[in-house]
Amino acid sequence: MKKSLKDSPLKRRTDEEIAREEIDRINARLRHFRGVAASVMNDALEVLNAVWDSCQDPRSPEEILDGVPEPLARTPAGGWAEFFERLHLLGTYIDYARRLCDGSIDQPSSN
């Protein structure tokens, strides 16, 4: 004999189970948010380190101590075009991270 849906007992969720599911869902969203934010900030830090490295004094410590003058027209490693591209990329990462954190990720950038 087949059981009908009317005969089977409905499993009702308790308020506690509903609350636990909601907490789990929110925690999953927060873990995802943290992962995205951490990834964007790691990318930004890599670009910042590359920009910083290109700004470093090309002289050795001995040359600096001996008073060898710094080159007048010093060009960053990779040239100015790459330097400005990295700065722009850094600004893009920081802007994205700001919009991600303040919840305006769907809005166009203010830049």
C-alpha cells in the first residue's frame, strides 16, 4: 500500500534550527567576503612592493657611504610607463577593496 503525503508526518523545523541555518549562511558569506578582501589586498601589496622596489636607490650601501651622488635622471626599474601602470593598478585594487568593504561594489568607481 502506498503512503500518501497526507499520511506522512511533516518534519517541521524548530526556531532554533532555522536560526542555526541562518547563522551558518551568514558565516559562509563572511568567510567568502574575507577571502575576496584578503586576495585583493594581497594583490595590492604585491603591486606596492613592486613600486617600492622600483623607487629604491640604485647605489650600493658603500657608494652611499662614500658620497657617490644619486643619478639625476633616475628612471624606475621597468621605465616610467610601467611605474605609472603599477600605480594605477594599485589605486584600482585599493578602490575595489574600499567598495567591497563599504558595500558599494555594484556602484561604478568614483575615480
